[in-house]
Amino acid sequence: MAQNIFFKDKRLYISSLGELITRIVFYSWYAVFSAATIVALVFTNVKPFFWAAVLATLFLLSRLIVVRKANRSISELSRRESINVADCATPSAYRIISASFRRAQITKEDPHLVLLFNLLKRRDVRNILTRLDVSYADFLAKLREKLDANKHDLNLNELRAEFESVAVSAFANGVKTFEKFVEPRNLFVAAVFSGKSAVTNLLNIFEINPSDIGEMVVFAKYAGGLSGMKKTPAFLGGLVFGQDPVRKRAVNRSWTSRPTSFLDKFSRDFTAQARREKIGFLIGHDREYENMLRAVSMPGKPNVILVGEPGSGITTLVAHLAYKMTKDEVPKVLFDKRLISLDIPKLLAGADADDLSERIRSLVAEVVMAGNVVLFIDNMHDLFRTSDGKSVNAIDMFLPLISNENIPVIGATYPREFKLIVEPRTDFLNQFEVVRVDEISEEEAVRFLAWRSILLEREFRVVITFKAIKKAVELGHKYFHDKMLPGSASDILKEAVIFAADKKTKSVSSDEVIKVAELKSKIPIKSAAGDEADKLLNLEELIHKKLVNQSSAVSAVSRALREYRSGLSRKGGPIASFLFVGPTGVGKTELSKILTEIQFGSKNLMQRFDMSEYQDRQSTFRLIGNPDGSRTGTLTDAVFSNPYSLILLDEFEKANADILNLFLQVFDDGRLTDSLGKTANFENTIIIATSNAHSNLIKQRIEEGVPIENISEEIKKKLTDYFKPELINRFSDVVAFRNLNMEEIKTIAGLLVNEVRGTIMSSHGIELMVDDAALRRIAELGYSPVFGARPLRQVISEKIRSVLADKILRKEISRGNAVNISFENGEFELLVTK
């Protein structure tokens, strides 16, 4: 139904003097009437006059009660085809419109700026600026400048139309924020959303997003009115979902239904709770709710099964349906019905197969006889697990109820259980429409946390800024995937509030949220500064302390990390993705390990995948999980567990073509969906793929004296023999690693010997020295044209580690000794000194 929404108040169509005279007459009449009433009550002895005065007193009291209210509520007007917003605007809202209209008429100042100026006199509007970390004094000063600089040339009708348009927008905001009447705060939101250049320019100066102000209305509306409140108020019922022991056994209005005493033992009556406004608050999930409502209202098979991850909001969604049912805001087929949530743990508790069968039969019979029940079965998959192999599953006993076209049934399960348990039972699944319940959007999560923050402020006696709320949602969605929004963001915000309260901080800003998120995720979130900035600026030097040569590769990864930590990296993909090409044993994997240790804090945060193990098509499922959900994916699980890590794809060219196609999406979008529909976010990972492809060509070009940068470009073209061009182009860089010469092998040997030196000193207090001749011999023995420097560790183990181990076990060397290893006459010699 198309509605005609307008604002028309006769007082705006008379002159300022006329409106002033009207007010004087109006208030004078009330003053005289009140005085006469008081005189009649106190001094008259005539009963008719006395009782008339009593009636007049009651009239005055009734007027006093509604003096700040509008004539009609928003909800009342919303049911009409023609809506005059003036009927639901509070007196204070009208006074601001009138005062602004009169001033703009006289001064020719921009009408929207005048409206903002008058609105800023109100404490609830100033509170919105405070939450946005905007100085009221600075904002007011800049607004005055804009008033002086911006004049209008509108005629009287055009000026009036501007204010009427703002009032209509305020009504729309009032509907969105569940206001009873149009309040000044709704006018404030309408003014900033007007899109007028003067207003937009003012907001840009203070970096204010109009949509943020729209979300902040909840603070202006309730924050001041919830002092001392420790639990969720009725209008926030769905935010804290708790058990309610009070039960309401209800029959329908026509008295044709029957009570359900047996069902009541194993269930909760959602409609009874919703009637007392204990549950039912819902933000987001519009699509899911509409699909669910359509399914349970459908003739023939009024059944729906909701599939979503824990925390996706399934129970809140069903509770909202119960709330709507109590208001008759549902199709007529659901009028007078009760939405009952079956408590499966209670139903199964202490029951053997025979007891359970009898319970279910009695329950089903009672539901059918009642005739007014909508049954909600949460964790429906548990009913499939009740058979001991000799008896019938509990779910089979519910089939007569589920197939009854007069009894709507709402089931709920998780994606994994749905695939493994529910989906194979086609006889059961055919009775249901499947509705997937997804995570709410970041915008909806911000709105949810705005409501939640009101209660947190009262509990912890702090002020939560809107930037803190937005940052909690941003970080929760980006880094914490163990819970869906708004749960992940709510956890971060609450911990930030506790952190601030412990530090005796009165305000919770985005800084506290970032600190908490960094502690929880071990991901550097705040912009690099101090020691970290110095480390990033000198990253090449730090890496070269542990890696010999390969300067182009080191520079490439260092640049990528500096861009990431300065906030300049590409959005929507990994931090960077590299293809390291070169022969075995030249440092490709070693650079990955060193980079992980320096930047990510531990070598354990390198997730290594040997792609030679993924050569067949079916191995794709090892990375993302089996289609039936019986096994999760190793790659997606690795990112879920450690969203900030380095992923090494060793011998990438050996992977199956389907797997290579899988990484097209990862390199491009930084996202990969597993077999259960969960999306892994790679935006905080570095992906390094290694390959030995064309390593002989690299060796040949180096011997010809071709610069390594030119070799990389040539190799990039040649790699189309192994990879599709679109895959190669998605890498941040293709880096060629050159062969190592003997001097470089010797340097690497020195680094590895230093590791042994540090180990034996820290664990046994023994000093180790290896002379240059011994080091050179180790390098000669440890170099292989085929395997590069890879055999070095084995040689060091054989010539140094094992020899020292024998000496320690034989007590030939002990704490305080010094050991010198040399190479003379073709033999390694070990000299022990005290």
C-alpha cells in the first residue's frame, strides 16, 4: 500500500505575530481555567460547582500528562494511507521547526543550518556529538561561521517546503528507530541526511558520517533514561536471552484449542515470554525472517528448517516470530497460535527407548489435539541420534506430526550436522523448506552493539564512544571467525569495557578495543610505531642476518609488509602472494621461515602444504573439506585457527589443475569457502608458493651475467608451461632465486653452526668455536649441485652435533668447558679446554 506522507501544521501558515498571539491566548485560557478550578475546589460549598471543579482538575491533570506528547503515535499513523507527520511530532519537535522556520525567514540563513543550530541546544543532541568524539564547542563555532557564510533566496512557500521535507524524513527515522513520536533527535538525523552542500561540508570538516549519526539516536533516546538498570529492559528483550520460569498456558480466542500440560513439562512457551516483552528484539535477518514466515504460513507443508552456525541468530529469529504472533502481525493462519520451543535435553533425560517412545507419542498426540501450536525444535539433529540400532529413531516418531499440514514445525540445526545427518534422510527433508541463516551485516552489527552498549555503560559506569563500537564490529568481522557477528564484536567490546573499567578510564575509545583485539588475536592492528616501525624499516637487514643473498626476494617481501602495516596494501586480497622460483636448496623455504619468525612472532605460524601431495582432483577436498561435511579442510581450518600467518605452498607446480584454479579466488579476493559454507579470510596472510620450474634456465642466465630482475621477467613468461597466465598475473610478484656459490654456502654453514653454538651454550654452558678451515670443509661437504645447501644440516649433525653429544654423554666435556673444532690433515679435530 502506497502511503501519502506529508507535514502540514496551520501554525506555519500564519505570521510570527499571529502565532505569538495564538500562544498567548492559549496559555492565558489555561491559566484562567486553572485558577477558576482551584477557586472552585477550595472556596465553593455548592456541590455541583465542586464536582465540576473535580472534573476540571482531572482534565487538567490529563493534559499535564500528555503535555510533552504528540496527538498520535507513529505506530498508529503508520497503518493509515495518508499520514500527516504533524500529528505525531512532539511539541518540542514542532517548536524547533517553528523557531528555525521563523529565523530562516528573517535572517535568510540556510534553513538546514538554522535547524542544526537550534537542535544543538538540546542535551540529547549534544550527547550524539560527544559519542562521536566531536567537540561541541568546535562544532558550534564552525556552525556559526557557516550560518554567516550561507544565505538562501527561497520564497516563503519554498522555505516552508524545506522544513516540511525534513519533518517527513524525521518520521522515516522515527519508524526505523522504534520511536513513539517524532522527536528533536529524529529532526537532527533528518537534517544531516538532507544532502545539502552546507551541511555536508560541515560534517566533512569533523569527519562525521551521516549514517553514524543515524545509529547514534539509540544513545540519545535511551542512555539517559536507563540509570541504575542492571538487566535488559522490555524493549531490548532479545539482547539477553535468559530462561523465564513463568509459564502461560493459553488457549485461542475462540476457545477451541486445548491445554498442553504434558508438552509444558518439556518446553518453553515463546509466545508467553514475547507477550511480556522478554524476548522478540531482532536486528537484521530480514530475508531469513520473511522466508521463514512464508514457509510456516504455507498450506500443505508449513514446515521450515533453519540452518546456521552457532551464534547466527536462529533462536532470536524464532523468538521474533513469537513476538509478531502476539501482535497479530503475521498471516491470519498463525493468529491465536502458540509458538512452543521443545527442550530436547529434557525430553531425552533419564529415558530408555521405551520411555522415550511413550513420551513422544503423548507429546505428539497432545500437540495435534491442541490445534494451536507452532512447534520449534532446536538442535533437531539430536533426535536422529537416539537409536541404539534396535529401536526406532526419535525423529521417526515425530514424522506423523511433521507431515500434519495443520501443525507448523520449525527445526534448527548446524551446517555440518545438516549435511551429515539431516540431508541424507530425504523422506524427512522433503517435508521442510530449508532456510539458511547467514551472519548479519556489519551495519546491522553496529546497530546491535549500540543497543548493547547502553546496558554495558550502566553496568560498568563508563561511556562507550561510537568509534569503539564501529571498531569492535570491524575487528570482530575481520579477525575473529570462531563466532559470527554480532557475537564476535560483542565479546571484544565487553572485554574493552572491562579493560577500561580496570584502568579507571571513564571512556572506552577505539584504542581500548584495538588493544583487546591485539591481545586476543596476536595480530598487530594498530598502525606501526616505535620499535615495530624501526623493525619494518630495517627488515631487509634483519632477514639477511639469517639468510644469505637473494636480495630481490628479501626486498619484495619487505616492501609488502611495510605497505600492509602502513595501511596501504591492496584491499580484498592477501597481504601479498609470491611465487618463488629457483632450484632446490637456495633459500626459498628458509626465507619463508625467517619471515614468519620475524613478523609473525613464531615459526609455528607458518602453515606449510606440500603440494606434491595434492596431485589428484579429489585432493581438493582435503583443502576445503568433503562435500558431505565428514571432514573439514586443512587449508581453511588453518586460516580459521590463525588468520594472521604465512602460508607456504611448496612445489606449487605439482598441484592438480583444479587446486590451482582454487587459488585464483584466494589470490584475487582473499577468500575461500569451505564445504560447509564458511568463508575463510586470507586478508591477513602472506602466501608464498615455491617452484623448481625452469631452475636450469635460471642457472644458465645467471652464468651469462643477466641481472636477476630480468631473469624474473623471462621466467614469468616461461611459467605459462606450468601455470595459466591468469594465475601468474594474480601473484604480487614472481621472484627468481639464483644458485649459491661456495662462499655463500660457507656463510650459510656459519649461520647453522651459530645455531649449534647457541644451543649448547644455553643448555650445557659449553662454549663452541669452529675455525675457518673446518667451516669451509663443512660447506664443501654440504653443497650439492642438485640439492643446493640443503645437505648442510645433515653434515653439521654428523660432524659436530653427534660428536658433541657423545662427548657430553661420556662426561668428557661439561659446563664451563670450551670446545674448538678444526680441520687438519683431512680430518676434523676436537680440542677441549677448561
